[in-house]
Amino acid sequence: MSRVRLRGRDELLTEVERALAQGDARIVTLWGPGGIGKTSVAQATLARAADRYDLAVWVPLARARTKRDVLEATATAAGFSVARVKSEAAALEQLVARLDESARVLLVLDNAEHLIDVVADVSRALTTGAERMTLLVTSREALSIAGERVVPIGPLGLPSPGSDPRASDAVQLLLERATAAQGRPLDAPANVLAELVARTSGVPLAIELCAARLDLLTAEELLARLPAAPSILKTGRRDIDERHRSLVACIEESVASLDDAQRELLASLRAFGPRFDVRLVEAVATAADVLDDLSTLVRKSLVMRSEGASGVELALLVPVRDFLLERWALDDALVLRHARAVVGRAEHAASLVGKHEGLRALHELAFLSHDLGLVVDRLERHASSELGGLAARALFALRPLAAVQGPTSLVAELAESLLSCGAHLDDLTRARVRATYGDALRDLSSFAEGRAAVEGALEALADIEPRGAAVADALFVLGRIATEQGDFAEARRSLSECVELAERSDAPVLAGLAMSVRGSASHRLGALEEARGDYERASRTLSEAGDVHGRAWNEMRLGFFTYDLGSPTEALSLLARAREALASVGDRRLAGYARGFEGNAHRAVERHEAAAEAYRDAIRTMREVGDVLYEAVFEMDAGIALLASGDASGALASFARARLREDVYQSSLLDGYEAVARAFVGDDHEARAIVARALESAAPSVARDCLSVHARTVDVLAGRADGDGVLDASTTPRTEHERIATRLWSRARVLREPPVEALVVAGDRVRPPHGAWIDLAARASLAGLVRALVSARRDSPGASVPHEALIAAAWPGERISRDAAMNRLRVALSELRKMGLGDVIARDAGGYRLRTEVMVITEDFVVPP
């Protein structure tokens, strides 16, 4: 048999060959569902391993119907016949004897599942009677006999999130087969190809049949048809076994091997999403022997088993699920049983989020999330008041998962769907769904829309339950949205009312969280003592309630407050502790916030590399959980760090990525920093226009104070004002943004009027302390030395620049001996000393450096002594 090249099966083939060679199992069964590629793997294995056996034969069993058929097919493949032997026992004895004549024998028994008991008996007899015989069996069901080693055959690899779909094995096979069938490359968008192979679950037969259908349909058209009509996957190719010319026929053959109870159980599994487990099946199915029948479905490869985060997980391949839904439509009774089971488990898990069991609870919610979505989606077609209530409960149970791990869009989409089916919700439930919708929109940074939804919910609740728990929940959401919008007075009013209602209804966790957010609003409004009091009270309340998550959330806010008030070292300790606690209960979003705030604290003490690393971590997490607002906020913070360290161009690149919506207060801060960065790179006209627009729109808050400073900085750099009186003489900068703004203004003043005691570098011009300007434009090597020394002074004060680095900066690309280079370096440094830089440059064992007691000013930055 010629060698067979299989896509994506190299590791599997190696595993099969190893199993055959080890000898501890003389029967190796390739086990998997129909169409998964068992026959192809067996053919490739035979081609690769045949030369290691005296006799290696292929035995096709697809048409065998009896034990006699199996014996005759095996003998014929081995080159002799047992057709005239009267009894099966005698035929088996002769078969064993003839095969035992060869020193080493490999028999490949292909397609054994329809005669599994017969093949098991024959295999046992063959390996017992012929000691040097090895069997390779392909089957949808294992033989389950002594001496058997089972090698599961899984689907081809599907595209992973964020990767190029065309690089996956499944898409590669689709492209290969479609091109071969059509005689031209398949032209389809990558995302369509990814979705198409996802509907096949990576089953090679399904992929090949998809490729065959692309002769008349585009990839988009085929994708649209597949869920409702899996029977369209068929081919008329004559070189393919009849059983594999249709995907439905392949599945039907497996279903036909079940008894009535097993078939009924399989049909009930169509209610589930991509993953389920034994507990869910037991809650939904009506069969008496669920465990036994479910084991049979797994054994026959109709249900896939895997190890998940919380134990054994089960799944239907998408083609099998589509087949079941095509044959048996969902009925109302099954839909309700499914909804009750899924929602009941999800509500229990949601009640544990934020506690010590929180991480396990989030795993449980993630496992149930798709099925919770199905509960909501099915309301339109299976409408009833009971299902409406269950759908709303599914939404509320999902909220904690989406809030801390994403995707943030999931709850918003489901809430919108529920509200469109509002006739099946009572008034109180509809109002709660609307408030949840507003909260989800807040997560998506759609603050105006979210606020409108929550205010609508509060208006409805005023007539239903004016002082109830639902009102307190909605007020909490409104307070959070108002805080992000910069409407701090409204935020404090809503949150104060929330605290009052929560305390009255004995809801300490909600009360503590509302105190913490109110502390943030007071902090942003400048009411610092009130903010501190709220944070401290929230900490006590949440600790007494035993809420690990809420306590860590408040500690994160307290850390930000502490940093902003000028204690970055203390803040780092608080933030690191909060981040670890948040991560321990699975809150990726808030742990990401804490990491970004750590970047701010590092920035405050000029730990530039640590700050940059923290911002990168935070931005990546925000992108993964879908938090658009704080992805932009941390991009802005990273840009501020670059601007503060003198890299105005790098800051502008970060600011361009920080696309903040105009309805959040941080957008005014971003405008101010962008204006200053543009002024530092010489774009004075645009800088003045940006800061003027921002001052017109900024709310009276700390943002306006910062913008006033930024406006003076822009004027100084544009040569339009001296910048005196930037802040009121009696006012000390209260927040980190005010401190940074003041430092930028100071640097601008220094750049415009550098003090005589400073070393000033402007392009190729240098002014030594107390000296005159020197033009080095014609002395490139000297200019390179100065630039290298200045960069080191900025990045690593006190550190020497090694000789080799100085030589490379002065004479880049030149190849000269070390002695000659060192001689050049000494001559060049001597010339710089003669020009007046002798008191600035110091020498030590490691190389040369600029003295740390000298202020260094360039066009981009100021390095103080």
C-alpha cells in the first residue's frame, strides 16, 4: 500500500505506531465517531508499518454481516480461502493456523462496529492462537476485551481565537478538497471558512462533503443552509464507500444500532448546547437507566467525553446535534425541563461568586453559559410565562460571569432579546431586566444608552416596588454610570439612596459596594475626606459580610485613591494585594484594573519599565474581557507615562489608540495631554485648538483644573505666554493628574528659557553649562557621542556608557580594530572637553557618563540634577 498523507494527523500516527510496536497490547483499536477518519489513519499506519511485518493485510468488513463473513474476508485478504470449510469453528481454527505460519502478522480489521461482538470474539481467538499476531481495528465502538488498547481519534484542529483561520488543519483540508474538486482556489472570507468548519466540528468527512457542495454554493450560502439541513452534505463520488457518501447516512447507521431507550435519550440531548454533563442529562431526560444508556452513547461515539475544569464534560458533535434537531423538533416540555435544570444550577453558582468558592462558581457559570443563552433564545418560539420567568433568571445568573470575565456583550444581547419578548414577563421582572440591560451597556461603555435604560427601569419600579431591592440594585447601576460620565453629584445622590435602601433591606454587600463607588465619586469631586470615610466604612461593611470580592474591589479603589493623593508606594502594596484577591475569585476585569492602577503608581515614582509592563498587562486583559473604556483609559495612562518621561511622539501614538467616548470624563483629560504632546513636537496650532475645545466642554472638576494648566503649557511652548500663575498661589496640586500637568508646564518653561547652569542639546547644537552654543552638524561623530551620553543620563542616571556603545554611536557601521577605535574615542572626548564639556563628562572603569549633578535639557525632555 502506498504512503497516505493525512493533514493534521502526524502526532496521532506516531502514537498508533508506538502502540503497535510496544507489544503490551496486541489489539489496537482506533475508536471514534463515523467520518472522523479512522479508516484513513489505519491506511496510513499500514503503509508506514507494513515493512516491519512478514504479513500485513487490510481486511474490509463494511459488507460483512455474519461471523462467517468476517472469517472469509480475513482469509481472502491474507491470500487463501476458508469458504469450503463447513463449520465456523473449523474455519476459525484453519485461519489461525495459516496466519500463525508467518513470523509477524498485522491484520487491519476496518469498520467493525456493526459486528462488534463477532469481531471481539474473532480477535480474541486470533491473538490467543497466533502469538505473533497484532490486530489494528477501526470501530465506532471499542471491542472491550482483554489485551485491547484504545486510541481515540478526535476531530481536526479548528481555528483558535485570534489566529489566522487558514492556518488550522480543518480549514486547510477544506481549501485543499474544494480546490481539487473545482480546479481553482476557493475564494471565501477567512471568518466564513472558520464558521463553516466549526459547523463540522472538525470531522474530516463533514469537511470533505462541505467541499463537494461548494461546486454549486458559495461558502456563505452553504453556511446559511447547514444548521437546518445537514442532509445536504452528500457527494456522488464513486470512489467513496457508500456509507460515507452522505453525512446523514453515516449518523443514521450509528443511531440504528441503538435500542428505543437509548435512541430516546440521544434525542433528548438535542436540548443542550455544545457542552453538558451527567447531572444535566439526569435532570432533563425521562429515561429510567440514564447512566447505562448514556455510557452506551459514549461507547458508540455518539456522545463525546472529555475532562473539563469541573470534571467530566459531554458533548455532541455539531453535525450530530443538527441531525437530531432536523429529525426531532424541540417540544415545549423538553425546553422547560432543560430551562429548569440549567437555571437552577446557574443560580446556585451565581450566589457563590465573590466568595471563597467564587472561582469554582465562575467555572460552573462559564460551563452553563451557552445553555443559559439558549433558555432566552427559545422564548420566542416556545413562549410561556414560566419560560419567560426562567429566561429572566438565566439572564440575572449570567450577569456576574459577564461582568468579571466577559464577554461584556453577552448579557446586553440577551437582555435586548428578552425585552423584545416582554409580553411573557411580569412588570417587576421586565423592570429588573431593563436595569440589567443598562448595567451591561455600562460594561460596553455605552453610558448614555445605559443610563436611559436604568432611569426607565427606576421609573417603572416607582409604581411597582418603590422602596424594594430592585430599586436599590438599579440605583447602584445608575451611580456607577454617573461616576463614569463625570456627573459626580448625581452619582453621590443615587448611591446614598442605594446605601439607605440596602441597609434597610439587610443587604450589606450591596451597601458596602455602593459606599465604595460613592467614595470614588467623592474622590473625583475633590471631597477627599468624605471619600476616605466611604472607603473605610465600605471595608468594614464588606469584611463583616464575608464578601472576599467586594472587599478586594474596595481595596483596589482605596489603592487608587492613595496613589492619587501622593503615596504611590503604599498604593502599590494595596493594589497588589487587591489584584491577587480578585484573581483568586476569578475576577479578571477588576484584577486588570488593579494592574493598570499599579502602572500609575509606578509612573508616579518614575519606574518607567515597570509602569509600561503593568499597562501592557492591563490593556491585554481589557481587550480579552471586552472592556472598551478601560482599554482606552490604560492606553491613555501609558501615553501619559511616555509624555512624562519625555517621549512625546510615543505618547501621541498611545493617545491615538485611546479612543475614549466623549461622554466619559476621562476624554477631557486625554484631550489635554494630547494637546501638550502636540505642542512638544511643534504642532502648536492643533495643540491650541484641542485644548480650547476641551476647555469649552469640560465639566467643572479636576479635569478643568488640569486643562487650565495644559493650556498654559501649550502657550509657553508656542511662545505666546510666560505661563505665570498656572495655579492659584494658595492651591497645591491635589491629584496625580494635577501634579503631572504642573511638571509638564515646568518642563515647558525650562525648554523655552533653559537655565545657564544646564547642559542643553537641540538637534546637533549643544550649549555647555555657562557656555556658548556649539554647532556639531559637521562633526557627526561628536554629535553621536553627545546623544549617547544624554540618552543614558535620562534612562539610567549615574550609569556609564561602555566604550563599545560609545564607539558604535560615534562611528556606526565602521569596522576598525579595538585599539584604533579606542584611540579615536579618546581623541573625540578630548575635543568635547576643549569645547567646554569637560566639567560635564566623567570617566570611570565602566566607560563615560554625564555627571548626575548637571541638569540636562533637550527638545523633548528635562532631566533634573
